Amino acid sequence: MADLTPITPLGGTTLRSETIGALRIAEGDDWALASVAARAGQAQAVGAGLRELTGLDLPGPGGMASAGDWRALWLSPESWLLAAPLAQEPDIADTVKRPVGDGASVTEQTDAWVRFDITAPDDDRLWPLLERLCNIDPACAGPGTATRTVMEHLAAILLREGAGRAAVLGARSSAASLHHALVAAARSVA
Amino acid sequence: MSRARLPSGGQIDRARRLEFRFDGRAYTGHPGDTLASALLASGVRLMGRSFKYHRPRGVLTAGSEEPNALVTLRSGARAEPNTRATVAELFDGLEATSQNRWPALGFDAMAVNDWLAPFLTAGFYYKTFMWPASFWERVYEPIIRRAAGLGALSGRDDPDDYDKGFLHADLLVIGAGPAGLSAALTAARAGVRVILADEDFRMGGRLSAEAFALGDQSGADWAAGAVAELADMENVRLMPRTTVIGAFDHGVYGAVERVADHLPIPPEGKPRQTLWRISTSRAILAAGATERPIAFADNDRPGIMLAGAMRAYANRWAVAPGKRVALFVNNDDGLRTARDLAAQGVRVTAVIDPRADAPDPGIDGARHLPGAVVTGSAGRLGLDTIIVRSAQGKEFRIDADALAVSGGWNPNVHLTCHQRGRPVWDDALAAFVPGPDLPAGMTVAGAAAGTFSTHGALHAGHAAAAEALAALGHKAPAPDLPQAEDAPVTLHPFWHVAGKGRAWLDFQNDVTVKDVKLAHQENFRSVEHMKRYTTLGMATDQGKTANVPALAIMAELTGKSIAETGTTIFRPPYTPVALGTFAGRARGRAFKPTRLTPTHQWAEAQGAVFTEAGLWLRAQYFPRPGETHWRESVDREALAVRASVGLCDVSTLGKIDIQGADAAEFVNRVYANGFAKLPVGRVRYGLMLREDGFVMDDGTTARLAEDHFVMTTTTANAVPVFRHLEFARQCLWPGLDVQLISTTDAWAQIAVAGPQSRTLLQRVVDADHDLSNEGFPFMACGAVTVCGGQRARLFRISFSGELAYEVAVPARYGQALMERLMAQGADLGVTPYGVEALNVLRIEKGHATANELNGQTTARDLGLGRMVSDKKDSIGAVLSRREGMMREDGLHLVGLRAVNADSRLAAGSHLLERGAGAVAANDLGWVTSACWSPHLEAPIALAFLKGGARRQGETLRAVNLLSGQDTEVAVVSPHFIDPEGERLRG
């Protein structure tokens, strides 16, 4: 195995985690990510191939689906982001490419993103934070949704993991700015 | 002790006392007070000095429309000038100071301006300070600015934070008076998501200020009950202390919530204010109405206030406005003030009503003077006498230390006009009411729509909510509204009392009836011209109390109706907003996000100096101990690359993953040069043109598989190029089967450059990969593993002109790879280099960057004209062949070398013939990039030179007038180093 020591998106050797009032904001880097874009006329075949691999049905716009260790979220028309535990899928693009073959374009995205897991006791205490970060209507972003948005001028995806739980995916290079925005907003509402 | 506080009543907590200071003196008030009510209760009437004439001023209103009582709130860095005492919520320890006075509020030396008033009329700047012209900026303007004006900024950084946020609702109700509360209750009971916002800290609007009953409750109690019911509902968000400042497109409203303005300082980490962007399907504007004064001579004396405000001070804050109160009103609503004051035990001395048939309010001991007008006032620093002219024309004085004035009410139509709607004049109400062109989804209810009675407002609120609910697909519950007064509007329009003396219209900007007359006389008759000539309505209160009376006077002067005269434009924000609120948290280093490279922390630990490249921070150079000047570091780094091997983090270059059955065709169409035949495992330099034929970007693109390319863009153009490609994919050629995604952040990419680069890489790349010149030649690329199995990509490309590679690993391993390369190359003298050395190396090699690709250059200008293939079509190819872009005397990229190695050469210098004057007509081009070449030991540069292709060997001058440089330069090839490219192929 390679003997290189990774660093976290925030540039540390350990993952950062803050608890601010009832909110917890934790840096995460344990998801392997691959984008899958169906090629012309191949969406159905791609869906079938990936169902076999992951056990899930690819979601529609704004949606997220999960089955077992796999999850899929919608990115753009006929394009999705697939996630699985990195320890299990160190070369996720290769894993995903196999069942879809020439039917889809697959690109490794694991280190393109930083993930922050946000935990609150319930949605009522989660949204005061989120409404300071992004222009998303809570009524349209319940558990099981994945909404592309902008936070701190940065493109981001808000994943609703469950009641009181969310994850934010943002560009890895601006992880520190996104983290700063999340923490500042959390202090503001804590 | 409170001198003017009534013994009972008011919505104040008398059990608690709040200490505060005004101009250094200690006072007390109660929770529920505003600064204005607490000062009035303490017998303080004089609160400020006017803008231009330094006239003593007190409160005119009891709300956000206040033009007079402007103070500086708080002190030190938190001092906030020009805040309205009428809306400043009192807190313990509040400090306020008066403004625009010297040495003191009671004695202001600048009040001499008042005597100079004949010279300071409308437009006086334009007439008075004409000569000499040069005096304007240096002499006149500073004097005027010192003499006039209001509060001053502290000049220090605001220590507080301001938030921004986004809210979503089915219905936004703006204003929590009777109409707003009724609307909110109706909608909330139907189950839709309601936001109810009110600028006041106490919801209730006029219900808090009036004495009449709603059913068997006081208005204030009914309002409190309604607010309590709403507060308990999950689908309702109550937002007191929140001003809706603007109505924008698509149901978006801006709102400022004063989160902590009523606290001494905001709690740690908490914002002072929050700027909300509210998206709503429907909105009900229930913003109420603003009372307007009647202008008469010296109507600005402290003690003269609007009748409704006086009622509010008496009813809501239990403040007696004076000991002998007179009224000057032209409508029945104003007469309520007399009744309410009398009921509170305040002595009313006279009711002056210009209506000949004015009803007598029947106040004991008060003279009722129908058909009379107030013609003047007297009193030092505050009112003690009014001068009245009776219906019979007889003038006499009446003792009065307070005068309530009402000329009627103006519906607050502001938000109905933010999308260029115009209000319409209603003769029956003598007021502008909302016009037909409302922002989409908005309904207006209550006084804002000209429905002034409480009964009318309650029912209009319900009806507006029912209409909104119907639009939302809900049914409104039956109204459950209390009995309330339903008095009609009885008013005789009356705007100003003719006569001598100055009668104020715009109190904040010191504009009088005479100024409007002067504007008319000087032909500034359109309302927009009148506004700008007199400055009426241009102060921070935006003329809320001044505009309509001024329009009426202009209408009188021009002989037109008020409807024909029209209004000026209403613009957001509805009330003043601190710039810090708009900035939010985007200030200082948080102004914009920052992007960090995968080796940022490592570079920091090496002591790197960083520079900004767009949002990126990149290592500029790595100073070593003993180096005293950046050039020493840069020279060392550049020489090390040419002599041995250097490392540079180039992850910032844009990386776009292009896949699909038609990926090759797509790349071939977006680049000007051919890519269709690029073999798998090879990289090619690509030149990308815009549709207009100018160069957009350049970079290398690697073919990883038949259907898979990775395109590299310049750092600056990563996003524009991606956008350009998406446009081409989605709009130009939707038939091509191609998919794009950015992978810029996914990979850490390190340039390994210099004659020893292969040696170093062979120590890091796993042994089963052949890196020999034959096995991995110049422009090869492929997947490799490094450091014992780590997946990586290797590209043999060179920006420096040396034997060079770029190696990419997943971003998390970038730092470790950099450290490994440093460790493995120690014996080779491996040297990290920053963008400064990178720049030197590429100038020496004649490679273009953003300095040359500035959006105005063609492939031909760059000496790359032959790259634009004529064997295929590509974006920009046709337009790049336009005649004007093919001129022989057009600009060409050339190299420059200073004739004298000790001279200086700066980018931006212009090129001139020897002996030619430094004027534009002699301009031959300009220097785009310049550096000291440690390799050539001379200043060198890249430049665009007219007809440059034919001018090699000539000597010109590079002239920089800004820094006074005039440098002799030889025109040479832009390829200073290894023009044949032997090194990079070695």
C-alpha cells in the first residue's frame, strides 16, 4: 500500500468537529465520490446497472437515495453523484464504471469535495442555521433531499440526512471559508 | 424625576427604571420607552440642530418617519450617527449625543447660519460659489461640509457582526397594526406559512397609540392578544423590530431585523442586525399611514409635533407633551388628540381649525377657533407662544408650550412603488393611495390603502388575507373581529399658511415653502427637478413628512392638480439601513471566500509568502534565512529549476473532465488547433478562441482514453472556460454525446521541473513505470502509481522550458507527495518555487499567461496564428480571419531585453521610437510582462509591438510615465531560453 499520509480538507491531520450550543459541525472525508453522467439514450441502462451495483434507484431532481452503504444524489439532468465509504471503495470510479461501461461517463470526485456533517436535536434547531447560509425553502428540503445551492458565494449541495441532520458538500479548496461561514452562522443562532 | 410623565397609563413597565445619558446628563426611563419618549418624559424637548441653519429641533413624530430628532447613539466604535430618537428603544446604559452643534446643543455658534438664511436658499451652492472654480474643492466644499451636516462616523471599525439570511413564506404581512394583525390571524388560522414583520418593537401599530376600544378591550390589549395567539402557532414567524425595506422581483422582499440594537452590546457571536431576503408567494402591505404637517412660519420649534404623535406619546408612553397644549388641525382625526389629552388631564388651551365649519371637540377650557390658522410661533429653544389669525383676520397670541399639527394622513404606499408603480391621487382622502400596478402577489390593506378607520382596517386585513388564501388554494376562516370605531375621513385639504417668515416643509434638509417657490420661479417645476434643486425629500427620511405638502404647493404654483403634478420615485430602502448590514459578514478577510492549494499548510510551514490569484492563495516565493529581498529568493528559485529541479504546486489550474462518445469531436471544436487525432496517452497544447476570434484561454489537454480527455485551463479562466464549454455542449451542439465535470479540486498537481526532474520522479514513481525519454517522451501522459501504489496521473509537460513533469494525486495526498519529493530530492538540491519564479521561467521561455491573453489579443498577435486550423471548423476560427485582425502592422508578441542591464523595465510601459515624444500618437505597443532574468542577467520582457514580427534587432524605448522610467530595449525573440526546445525534449 502507498505510504503517503493524507490530510483532511481543512488541512489537518485529524478531522475538525465543533459543538456550538445544540449544533455540531463535523468535517468528514470518509466518502468516496464518483459522478455518473448517462451518455445519450443510456439513462435507463445506467440506472439498471447501478441498481445492480448499489441496490438503489437513481433519484430525480433534488433527490437523494440510499441503500446499504451506497447513496446517490441528483446533480443535473441524467447525472448523479454516487457515494460509498472510502475504506470500502478506494477506487470508486473504477467500481462504478464497470457496470455502466460506455453507457456513462464516470469521474472520480472523492477529493473534489469537503463534507460537513451538521447535527441538531431537531429540524427546528437546524433551520435557523441553514437559513443564514442558503436560500432554500425548508418545505422543499426535508430528509432525503439533495439541493444544489450557494453558501458563502460558493457552490454547495445540501443533503438532508434525517430530522435535525444535514450534510453540506462544498469545494475542497474553499473548505476553510465554508467552515468559517458554518461556524459563524452556528454561533449566531446558538 | 419625570416631569412630564403622566401619573398612570401607557405601555411602559413602571416597575423598572432604565438609566441613560443624553449629552452627558443622566436621565431615567422605563422599559417600553423610546429615547424620544423618555426624553420628553424627562422634560427634554430640544434634541437636535437642523442640517443647514442649525435651528433648535425637537421631535416631530413618534415613528420611523422622524426628520428632526436625530442623535448619535452609543459611543466609541459603536457610535451610530443620525439615528432617530423616536425609534431608538431605550435600554439601561444607553448613551446618546446631539449632533450638528458647537459648542453645545443649547448654544450653537453655527446658528449664525440662521441669520444668513437669505443667502442660503435653494440652489445657493450653484449661485454663490462660482468663482474661482479652483476654490470649490479645496475651500468652499470643506467649509460647507463642516457647517452643514448631521452626525459624524466614528472612523473606527464596527466591532459588531451583521448576518444575512433567507426566509420563505406563503404570505408576508408587512405591518402589525389592525389590518396586519387581522390579515395574519386569518391566514395563520387557515394554516399557511405566515411571516408578520413590523418595524416597531411592540406590535400593534396605531392600536398601541390610540385610546379607543376594540370590543370590550383596549386596542393595545386586543393587539397583545392577537400577537399572543400568533406567537403560539407553528406556521407563524413573528418579526418585531423588522423593517421590510424593499419589494423586489419574484416575490422577494428585503427586511432588516434589529436583533440587538436594544441591547447595550450584542451577545458574543450574535449579530447586531440581520438582513433577510424573504421569498413569499403573496404579500399584504399593511404599512399604515404617515401624518403630514401644515406649514406655517417657524413651524419647526421644539414642542410642535404631529397630532397623532402627540397622541401616541400620551397614550402609549404616558407623556404629557406640555402644560398648555394647542392644536392646529384640518381634520377630525386630529381632534382626537384634544380629547385624549384632556382625558389624561392635560390642559388643552386652543383648537385652531382652518375649516370654517369645523366641529367643536368640546374640550373644557379650550378655545375653539374654526376658520383660524396658526401664523407663527415664538419661544427660545422651544415653543412658548403661538400666533393665531382668526377667521375674521385678527392676529393674536396664545400661550402654548406644545402644539399638535395635523394636515391629514398619507398612506404608506412606498413598497407598492418599488417596481415603478405610481400611486394615484384620491380627492376624497386628499392623499395618494396605491395605484393599480402593484408588485406581483401584493395586496394593500388598511391605512396603507387609504382605509383609515379601525373597523375598516380590521375588515380589510381579513379580506386581503382571504384573497391571498384563495390564490394559495386555501379557504379563509370566517372573520372573528371585534367592534371598532369606524369614523369617516373628514378633512379639508390645507397645506400651508401664507405669510411672511420661513415655513418648513422638509425639516431634515431645512427646505421651506419659499425654497419651493424659488424653484418654481427659476423654472424647476417638475417634481423631480424641484426635489433636486431644493433637496426636498433627499435626506435620510426621504421626505416622508415633506413630499406631499411640497407637491401640493408646487401644484398650487403651477396651477395644476396634485394628481397632474405627480410624485417623485419611491426607492428602497424604506428607512435608512447601515452599510454594515448590507455587507453582512463579507468584510475584511471574509469579504470573499479563499481557495487554498493542497500544499498550502506545507508552504506556510516553509515560510512562503502568498499572493492572491483570483480566490486562490498561491505561494509567491519561499524566502530563505539571509535573503533580504524577494528578488534574491526568486532568482535562486528560478536558477535552481534551470540547474537542477524545482517543485511548484500547480493545482490551481482548472481541470475539466471531458468524456463521451463524441468527446474528441467536442474538444476538436472548442480548440482552434486539431485534437481529433491526438493519440491516447498524449498531451497537446490547445488554443481556445472566443466566438469573436480573440483568444479566450490556453492550456494542455490530455487524452486518457478514446472517449476521455482532461483539459487544463489557466487558473483565472477555470470557471469561464467551464461555462463556455457547458454553453457549447448544451446550446451549440446538443447532439454531441459529451459530458463535462470539473475536477480542479479533486487533484493535487505538482510541477517537477528541471534537468534533474526525471531522476527525482524515478525515486517516487513506482518502478514498474518507464520514465525514460523513449518510454515516456515529451507530451506523454498516463496513469501511474507513486510511493508504493498510490494512484496518480503523470504528464510530461513544461511551462518553464526545462525537462519537466506534472504529477497529480488525489488532493488529500498532495502535501505528503510534496514532502516526499522534497525528501527524495534533497541531494539533488530540489527547490520549491513560487508563482514569481514560475513567471520568470515562463517569460524567459516566451509563454503567454493572462497578461498576454487579455481578451484583446488574437492567435496571430501571439505568434500562434498557424495554430488556428483551416482544416476544420472551431469556435472563433471564422471571425479570427477578419481583415482587421490580419493587419501586417498589427500587434505581435515580441521579446524585449534592456540594453543596459542596470536599467529597469516594468509591465505597462509603452513602446516608443528613440527620440519620439511620449504621447499616444507615437505609441508602438506596450509591455505585458517583465522580470529580471537571472539566467540572462538582464531585465527582459514580453510585449505587444506594432509590426513586431519584422522589428527584431531594433532598439526602442519602454517608457513608463507613472514611475518616470525611460528604458532602452532591444527587440528580440520572445523565446529567450532554448528556442529550439531541446531541453524539454531531453
